[in-house]
Amino acid sequence: MPPDPELVTYLKLHGQEHLLRFWEELDSVARGNLVREIRSLDLDRLDSLIHSLVLTENGDSSLPPIDRVKPIDVRRLPRTDAERVARRQVAEIGAAALAAGEVGVVLVAGGSGTRLGFEGPKGTYPIGAVTGSSLFQIHAEKIVAAGKRYGKPIPLYVMTSPENNQSTSDFFATHKNFGLSHVRFFVQGQMPAVDQSTGKVLLAGAGQIALSPDGHGGTLKALAQPDQSGVSCLDEMRNLGIRTLSYFQVDNPLVRIADPAFLGLHRQAGAEMSFKVIEKQFPEEKLGVVVSVDGIAQVIEYSDLPPVLAERREPEGGLELWAGSIAVHILERSFIERLVSEHSLPYHRAFKKVAYINDSGTLVKPSTLNAVKFETFIFDALPLAERSVLAESNRSIEFEPLKNATGPDSPVTVRQQMSNVFADWLEGAGAIVPRKPDGSSEFAIEISPLYALDAVELKSKLAPGFVVEGPLAIR
Ligand code: UTP
């Protein structure tokens, strides 16, 4: 049976009729799947993205004129005793929100993790330096521990992709949700990859479009998407009395989830979306920077930041645009509700290597970049927030993401930094901890959040005279 003539006309209108090239070779099930995939594409929207981001020379340049880009006001880390006392008071506001059950946690884990090159969802990676606990386990145990501390279990919402949803939920099920009382998985949307020189949608198989997750900005839409029983995550949160969301990404095991001080700063300011930032170390560092453009906060991705801006310095010598985002946010549920009903986040392009079926039906695995993927970014919601707080955090304590298989941000650096943080906690609790000549921990150390969520808790539990004599795991 030939394809529906209306579908053929629709595809021709958009220059994508090649998607039916292998129609004759497909059985009826494969044909049905292909038609469903094609119908799920918004080809009008795709046309304009291909036109503006693929076929236009200068592509993704949403950058404002550089003289309008200014540094942003950031709540610095407390440096004096008075500031430390004030921060502890602010943390009480966050603690009260947690105790009232008004806070939920959103963990985004829908990415493909191509740079790490690990089989399976990145969250299942055994990153624990001693026991090989997974990223998911570390995050989940922090949430369980925080729920116990504040006397109210904290619900977790995990964003997956169509590709990794099953394996992710199976992993949680195998581990009995790591003791969490409420976990809900929600699946993000997808976008097709297109050939970077022609803008044609790529086929991953004879009857299959090359689809990939639509970026972490897809979180907002996906939270509003009803499930089979018609209830979205946002609906559920409303019913549970959750007003504020602690958002983080799967790759950073040092993240402070539902940090009461950060929640407190956010709430005290009546903010709709808040960011944790760290000081960029050098101009080319691959961190998006939070800046002010005509008084409105926004993020410029590192790849879009022109050197003339990246290198601009303060009179004292520091970088002027120093506030690097570590993708740790607080969002008001009401802000997301407003955003999904009134706005859509802009798409950005990403050049990638994408395997595809060529005209003669052969699978091509390119060794160079051949395709453009379209993604939205969560930080593009920032300018839409009426109020926001940018809170400085301490890089060495809170940020060491797992991105690459080797080199920076790889298992080796992440495990070492986790051990260093735990070594500091142990020393703070009076233990003797061997160090390498560069000051890092000599031994691998792992402390389960279920034993101690932070240095203060460890100090209250550790026996006097504790000596680290080799790799150490405390649970
Ligand atoms: P990255 O930008 O590091 O992308 O995602 P990635 O897909 O995980 O890895 P690479 O680039 O292919 O190597 C940062 C965070 O955003 C999530 C990821 O799971 C990670 O927690 N993310 C990214 C999504 O949830 N969905 C996406 O579409 C993209």
C-alpha cells in the first residue's frame, strides 16, 4: 500500500519527502511507526529552525550588543562572622519550607551522555570511590537524609528520555528506590537531527527518524505533560502542596540538593527562579555565565561568549563576567506553570556526529560532525522570571560534574574530588587523614549521605581519635 498522499504532500511542502524513501521495504508495523514519528514532528517549526540555525551562515546568534552586557549582582558566600550568622538565619526559612513539605526535587537525567560513552543511563554510573555507588544512589540518599532531617519525606521527580526511561526506572526499582518514599519518572520530548549542510531530517533506520532528547529546557514542558491518567507532575505537585522545586542535573555528585540556605535566599527575595554560580577560573572555561542585559538577568552559553567579553577584567584584575552557572536552580512551581502556558524556550543548535542511513540504505557512522540537533536550555527561563537570586557557591565543595571518559570532569577527577571533600569533613571532625603532596586525599573515601549529610553531622557522630589508614567507606 502506498503512503497516504496527504502525508506525501505535507512532506514535499517541507522538503522532507526522503523520509518515505524506504517505504516499500517496510512491513506494516514499521510503516505505522514511521508515520507516527513523522506526524509527531512540527514541520512548520522545524522549517524555521532549519532556516535560522542550520542554513543561515551566522546561525545561533542571540547575543545582545556587547556594551549592554554587564556583570550581575550575586549574593557572595558569607565571609565574616556576621554574614555567617545572617546566612544561618536565612537557612531557617528554607528549613521551614522543607519541614512544611513545600519542596520537591527535580533531577534531570534525560541526556545521552555521549562524551562519557558509558553503556546505560549516566545516573547508573558507579562513581562512588570505594563502593562504586551510582550517581542515582548518591543523589537519592541525600534526598532521603534531608527528608529525615526536616521531618518530611521529599518527593523526587526524575526526567528521563524515551531512550533511557525504562532502564532508569528499572534501576530504581531494582534498588527499591533507594529508600525514597515518592519517586515519579517523567519523559522529555525529542527533536529530529538534521544534516548540517542540507537541513534534511536524518533517518536512523529505514523506518526510523534520528530523534534525540530536546535539551534540559524540555524539563518545563515535560513537567506539564499529563501522564496516562491525565495527571501531570505539576498537577501532582499542586495536590501535594509543593510550591518550590530544587532542580539539579545528574552528573554532579557534589550537588547540595534542597539546600536550605539557597531555598531561604530564594524565598526571602520572593524569587521565581534562582541560580547557584561559581567564580570562573579563566576566560575560556566552559561554563555559561550569568550576566545582566539592560538590567535583566540572562545566561550566555560559553560557546556564545565572545572572547572580548570573556576576557573583560575588573580594575583589580578579576574577570568582570565571573558568575558561572553550575545548573543548580530553585524554581517556583507557579513560575513553571506560567511559563509553559505563555512562552516557549528558544532552540539552540548543537553540531554532533549522528549515525544515519544514506540514500542507498547503508548505515553511515560519521567520524566528523555531520548533523545539527536542536535543544532548549533551562537557563533561558531566567529572563522570564520576575525576580531571581544568584547565589555564589564554593566550587570545590559543590561542583565536580562527570562529563568525560578521561581528562577533566572524568571518573578520576570526580572520585578524587569527592574523596577530598570527605577528607575535609573527617579532619573537621578531628580525624587524621593522610594527604598527597598536593594536599588531596591519599585514600579513596566515601561517606553515605545516610550516615552524614554534611560536615556538621559527621562531627556529631564520629568517634574521637579516628584515623584514616586506607580506602574508607562509611555508611
Ligand atoms: P549535558 O549537556 O552534559 O548533556 O547535560 P548530556 O547529553 O548528558 O551529555 P553529552 O553532551 O552527550 O556528553 C547536562 C544535564 O542535562 C541533562 C543530562 O542528563 C545532564 O544531567 N539533559 C541534557 C537532559 O536531561 N536532557 C537533555 O536533552 C539534555
